[in-house]
Amino acid sequence: MEKFNNDNEFQDDQEKEEEYSEEDYSEENVEETDSLDEVEDEEIPSETLNEPEASNLQREEKKKKSWLIPILLGVIIGVLLTTVALPMMVDYGLVKPKVEENESSSSGAANDSKPPVDKQINVDVTSKVTEVVEEVLPAVVGVTNIQHQADFWRQQTENEAGTGSGVIYKKDDEHAYVITNHHVIEQADSLEVVLSDETTVEATLLGSDLFTDLAVLRIDGSQVDKVIEVGSSDSIKVGEPAIAIGNPLGHMFSGSVTQGVISGTKRTIPLDFNQDGRADWQAEVIQTDAAINPGNSGGALINIEGQLIGINSMKINQTSVEGIGFAIPIDTAWPIIEELESTGEVIRPYLGVEIYSLDNVPKSEWSRTLKLPEEVDGGVYVWGVEPFSPADEAGLTRLDVITELDGKEINSSLDLRKVLYQEKKIGEEMDVVFYREGERREVTIELGSQ
């Protein structure tokens, strides 16, 4: 009986399990189970979901799909604005681009050192210099000073005594003409000019001038294509760009370019021609900080327009001096160049005396030998008079002391040359005040030509 009851209970449990299984696998529950299987990465519990839970999952799935479309549309619109609309707004000036600053202090310091935007003109100036140099370079040449020497067997040999630079300033049907320095061609037995394409041609010296340190050469013009444009040195200003072109240290560095500024105009520097420690002439020059080294002499100093404003000539060669170079102003040089080209020499007014400054004479000799009165505090004494010269014809003699020319005080030979060469012309008369044996005298001298 107890066993039968147990069997009946077992049978009842089995019937309930079969009813539960048939209800669980009905059509409605199968569809809900299939929809749940389509959800990715969704953890399904081991127990079977009932109908309310399945409905909640379907609503969540629909919400997710409703969010996805706006997000995609927002991304697409943002990309279009960034790639199309924003650049167009910047181009039309509707939006100004923002320059980001570096966060690190080191980057900030670097940004502080950058030039402001309004100094972008420096880039334009640099490109202008490049264009100017390219245009002018063919007109700058090298000059070789060749001197003949006899060897042990008394045979003549040609030696390169020195090199310098020159500038082609003129060309006609047959010849081209070159400006250079007097000291470049001094004592040369023959001369050669090296063109910018390294072609070497013979050169003829038309003339040179010691006082202005200028010389003019003539070469065959068939191989010359470029002539420099001549500018004006009177209009230059301190601080404006200056470019020096030449052959420093020989032809191996031909066409070297250095850039600087005009450091000074109308500078005067003394020149000692005979190396006696006394100035024989005072040259008016342009000062620049563009590097001018040995070999640059005779080369071109040009402005930012590529025009010739000076002939490079001298440099202070001292270890304690840097960035000081000199050039002969083209407005001063041009009359000399034309005269050297046409006549081969510079003809200046001529007095005909050999003079020295009183500063070279001991003070005791002023009164004892020259017998000068105490009111005379400077002048030049005559050491020699050339026969048949204007001074000889006017009666000047040895040990006369000249103190004035045309009312201007004379204290040195340099003062006398400046009045004679810069203010007087050949054939003009000049009033001379001088002392002889302590007596003040005056004489008028008609100047000749040297």
C-alpha cells in the first residue's frame, strides 16, 4: 500500500512535468526565445524567462537602435563641418585660426624669441639679395698681377705677384672696361682678368691714380655679357643693406658674397703712401660691416637694387678690429674713372714744392733755424722747389714756411693737398701766405698741371 502510494505520487509528478514541458514549448514562448537569441553578448539565465522579462528586453533593444542613428548623423555632420565649412570660413576671414601655445616653459621661451609676424619682410629681403647677387655676379671679375723675375740663369719667369677683384662697368663694340684698385695692379708687368665663368683674358692698363686708389683696365669684350649698373653713393643711408662681392684670398674663392649694412658715410681715413709714418692723403670712403678681406680690393659694393655704390678698397687689418671695411664712393670715383679711361692719368693742379709739416721739426728749431715768430703755431716748410714750376716762378725758396692758402689755415701736407686738389683747378690763381726769415709775406701763384 505504501509502495502503491509512492508509485502514484511518482506518476503524478511525471504527469505534471509533461504538462509543464508542453506549456514551455508552446508557439509564443518559442518566438520570444528566438528573439532573445539574436541579442549579442546578452547573458541568458539558466531558468527560462517569462513573458514580462522578454518584453523588457525588446524595449531596451529598440532604445539602443534609436540612439545609434543620431550618433552616426552627428559624426557625419561634424566631419563635413571640419573638412569643408571651416576652411571656407577661414579663407573668407569669418574665423581666425588660433595659435596654440606650448605648455612647457622651454617651448614658451623659444616662442618668445621668434620674430613677430610683421618682421616677415626679412624673408623677402633675403630672396631679393639672392636675385640681386645672381644678376650682378657675372660683372665681377678677378684681376691677376703678373711680374717678371730673373732666375739664377738670368732667364725671365712670370710670377703671380698678387690677385684682386674688378668690376665690368662698360662695354662697346670691341672692348669691355674694368674698374679695380691702383694697389692691385701696382708694378705689374702684365695683367690678366678672370671672368665669372673662369675664362682668363689679357688686360691692358689704361691708367691708374695713387691718391684715389683707382685703376681702369681694358679687355676683349667678345666674351663679356654683363655690365654692372652704376648707382649713386650720395643717396645712401646708414643702416641700409650693403653687399660686397669679390675674390677674397685669391681666385679659388671667386664670386664670394658678404652682406652687411652701411655703417657710415663720408668717413675720412689717412693714407701713408711712402710708409714714413705720416699721412700723405686723406681719402673719403664708405664704411660697411660687410666682410672685406685681402683679395676683395677692387670688387663691388652694391645696394639692395644691385647698383654699384662703391669700389671695395681697404680694411683695417688689426686683430682687435672686426667688421670694419671701406669702399671708395662711386660718385667720387666716377670722374676719376672717366679721366683715366680717356687720358690714362689724372691731371691735377700743380704747385711744384716738396713740403713737410712743422710737427716733424723740433720746437727749438722753429725760432733758431726757421726764425718763426711766436704767434705761428703750425704750417708746412718747403724742403725743395722744382725748377720752372709755378712755385719757382713765384719766388718760393727752401725753408719758406707756408701757413695759409686762399685764406685757409695750413698745418700739414694733407691740408695743402686738400685745398690744391679738391678746391682748385689748373690755370687758377692761388694766394699763398708764407714766412721767410721771420717775415710774413704773400704771393699769388698761377697753378700749372702735374
